[in-house]
Amino acid sequence: MSIGGSIHERVSRNEEITRGDLRKARSDPSFQIDDAPDGYSALAWAVMLGNLTNISLLKSSKANTRARYKDQSLLHMAVTAKENAFEVVKLILKDESVDRNAREGRRPNDTPLMTALRNQADPRIIDALKKAGASETVKNSNGETAKDIANGLISPSIGAPLEDPENQGSIGPALAKFIISAVLLLFAYCKPWKTLKDALAAAFKQINNEIGKANAGDKPQKPQLPSSYQDCVDSIRKIIKDMGLDDSYPPDHPLIDDIADEAWERQKDADTKTEDPGEFNEKLRSALYQPIIYCDDSGSMEGNRWTAQTDLVEDIGVLMNSFSPENMGVHIRFLNRNDGGLDNVRGSDIRGKFNFKPNGSTKLGTGLNEKILKPFVYNVLDKEEDFKRPPLIITITDGEPNEEDQNTFANGISTCSQKCSAAYYSPDFVRFLVNQVGDDAKAALFLDGLQNISKEKKYKDLLHVTSDKLDQKYYELRKNKRDLNLWVRRADSSDSIYLKTGWIC
């Protein structure tokens, strides 16, 4: 059997494949990612089975999300996936070229939204399809619309949209106001569940016997502190699924156990125990990323700004290292200074790395390319190695770039995305967070420009620019340790839910 045939067979048996398996398969000239020897491609099988790891890897390998198999689109298959249907639908919808209103080839030629309704799918699937542009008024070959199907499933007495404020779960904005909340939330957490104000919502409320009563199922469950090592493992696996990290962390990835070991050992110790469930989960999430902190050490950083940056980076590092294995820490790089010993820095060692006087220019984009992207991203891609953890690049600066084109920084982010895609990673595999210290007006203009760029389609899931002046907000809250901790990680309100795929979907 060819390597490609082995990929198809393993996926159809619901076995996990790896990025290395796909690299080997691509070395076979006869390998075609969309081959369908049994009528279904490997991606179609992964979608039907709901295997998020295989879906993510196959999509990154350019598998066709717009293909049809046995009269169905992948989106039809996704809404009825055996497992993880909501997450599968979101993965398929990330491809904007996927037809939201594709018709089944057999009568009554339903759209995916109609199929979801007929199969009493998770209401979140309905919400996701609608937000992605699925039509409620397109007709099938029987002349039915999605609204007609919904109305046929509910009690005739329900004529108005369901309004139940008690059941309107909300996670609020997906991005908190400071660097660590962005670090932990940034990647794509969905906008809140909310009551769907139309007949579709009413249909699913009736279908699930939820009409007329307050239903805790509408409100996301609060995170709980673990009572065992296995609880830690389960929490990590849920976070991986919710954050769309399945292609980086298949179920048997050794780092899952390593993080769980570290978390549980700390949780058993009264001196290191985390008392807040939300904070505990934030620490688990942060351990899944490789933080690379890119620090401005130009001359304008001298004085209070340098002290502020040092304090910030130390707190960021301590939090993000909380449950990371001992051999993993934050990588630190400076804009101008070239020092060794800046990889996997932990604890009190972080502050010592800032024991020098800042000096030099602000070639922000040039430094990003030379000191961050080449060693930590491009070298790994060129060698076809696996990343130990997905990179999260945190930039802190007080000024606008000088001695280089103003677009160098943004172009570097775009190029990184293109290179990741060409190497069969998702375009948003490497994430970028940019923050300002100080109140320099030109720096604010530069960051405002980056903020606008971050809203462009190609930067949507790559770049986030925080709005706070980090040093000002940091010292404002520092007197109150509790408020500072909430700011430094994430405000975990009663309506919060675990992180979801995407940044803000």
C-alpha cells in the first residue's frame, strides 16, 4: 500500500495521524491529499468521525474543504459529525470559500442549516452557521426554507422569538485588557452564547424540552479546581479542543502529561496551590504556548519605562511558566542587545536579564525578522521539524520604528503567515501580540495603524494590538494584588466559558 493510501486508511479507521506522517506522504509523487478510493477523501472521513486532530492536519495540508462526496458537502457532514460536531463545523467554516448554502445532491436538497435542524443539532451549530452567512430563506426542492423546517418542529403556540434573560449565557468580550489575558484568550475565543432571537432558537428550545424553565445548560459551566491528576489531564485536553490546538497536541502528546504532572504537584502543595479555578485554567492554557517576549531596549526606554517593562516581563514569565515543565520557560529577545542565555528563562532569573542600560534605535520590524522569526520559526520550518509548542510572540515597545520602513513589522507578520501555510501549518499558527509602554504620541499613532491592520482579513487571526498603556495600567492596579492578577491574566466572570477556537469568531 502507498504512503498516501495508508493515510486514507488510518484516517477512515479514526486513527490519529501526525504532521510527520503527512510529510512522508507528500514525498510520494503519487500521493493526492483528496483521493477518495471508497467515495470519501481522508478529510471527509475525519469530518464524519469528528477527529479534530486529523481535520486540522489535513486542512493544513491543503485538503479541499469545498469538495463533495456522495451528494454531500463537508459542511453537511460536519453538522452530523459523530463527535465534536460544533468544533468540526467551526473548523470547516474557517474556510470562507466554503458554500454556506450548498445543497445536498439528493432530495429534498437541504442546505447544511436545514440538515442541522432536522437532526436536532447543538444550538451553537445553528448560531455558527447563521453568523457565517447560512440563509434561513433559501428553499430546498420541496419549497421549504430553514425557517419553515424550524417552525414545523416547534409548538404552534410559539410565535415570537424566545426571550429568556436567565438563560442568556455570556462570556463578554473575548479579549481582556492586558497582556496575559490576551496571551491566554487571544486566540480565538468565540463571542458569547446568547439566546438566538428567531424561530430557530425557539425550535431548539422546544426540541430539548427547555422552554419555560431556566436551563443551566444554556449557561457555560464554571471551571472547577482539579481533585486528581486525571482532572488535570482532562482539563488540558478540553482546552486543546476548545482552542483548536488539536494538530499541535494529539491525545497522546507527552507534553499533556508533563503539564498535568506539574499542575497537580503544585496543586497538592499548600504553598503553591492555586485557589481560583479560572486562574488555574489560565495557567494550563499558557503552558501550551511557547512565549517569546520581544523587548524594546532602545534609548527612549531609559528610566521608568525600562523599570516598567522589567516588572511586566517578570510577571508575564512567572504566570506563563506556572505549569510549564522545568525545562521550558520564556524566550526573551531584545531589540538591540545580543546576549546569550535568554532561552527558557524562569522565575527570578527573568529580572536579571534586564540588568543593563537601554540604548540604540527602534528597528522593530528588522529585529522581528532577524531575532525572532528566523531562529524560532523559519529555521524549524526549513528543517521540517515539529515545534515543541506553538509560538506566541509578545512585543513590548515605547516608540515608532525608525531607520526602517514603517511597514517592515507588519510585513514580517504577513510573511510569517505565508511561510507557515506553505509548510502545511495553519496561517495563524504563530500569533503576535503588540503592546505599548509609555505615552509617546508617535508610538501611539504607529500602534493605531497596527490596530487597523489587525482588522484586515489576512491579519485577522494573527495580530492583536492591546489598547492599554501597559505600564500605566500595571502600576494603577499593582496596589491591589487581586485586581492586578485579574488584569494580568483574565477577568473570569460567572458567565465565562473556556476558550474557543479562533480569536473572536
